[in-house]
Amino acid sequence: MYYLKTSACFDSAHFLHGYNGKCANIHGHHWVVEVTICSGKLQGSGEKRGMLLDFGDFKQAVKELAESLDHTLIYEKNTLKPATLAALREEGFSLVETDFRPTAENFAAHIYADLCSKGLPVSCVTVCESPENCAVYGE
């Protein structure tokens, strides 16, 4: 089995609605996303012969996903009042609404599914919200 790994990072804020602790408040992280893809076969012909996937293409897909979350407030759908959202938008803040609670675990699963839907043979995704705290989702 062949494995390739790349990473990207983003800075964003989030909060955990309904959580009983400090993470219920808006706070930020320097998130690091590491993606591993795998295949038993390498490409057999053409300019990508001998490669699982071109590193440039792989890195670009992960980078684009990270950039879409960079310097945003990520919040779970229906956890902020409409007036709060309107005020944040009026101030020009970049907001990302998710259908899931924005935890490292859920980010890992979300990124895994997103990259798989783009045809990447994803083995696992690691999302670290700090150097000591990481969540892994994969096969």
C-alpha cells in the first residue's frame, strides 16, 4: 500500500453551543489539518507514471478547503439568533455555518467526506486544534 500525506492550516473562531464549560464561549484555534491518502497501485503511464497522485493536486485540494475556513467564525446552524447573525454580517465578519457541532472530531469527518467526494482516495484526516489535542477520522 502506498500512502501520501499533506497538511494545511487555518485560524478560526468557534464555540460549542450547549456545552457546559469554557468552550461555550467564542474562542479561536490555529487548526492544523493533515490528510493521508492511500492506494495499492501507482499510475502506470503518462506524466504521472509512478505516482499515487500528483502532490501539487493533492496539496491544492487540502489547501483550498483550509482557506475556505481561514479567519472565519464557524458556527453550528441554528445556534445564533438571527439578529446576531445580521449584526455580524453588517460588520463584515466572515461566517461559516455548519450542519454539525464544530468540534475537531466533526471537522475531521467533514473534511474526509469532502475530499472523498472530490475523488481522492482518503485514508484518514487528522485535525488538531492545538499541538496536544487532535482528532482522527478514517478507515
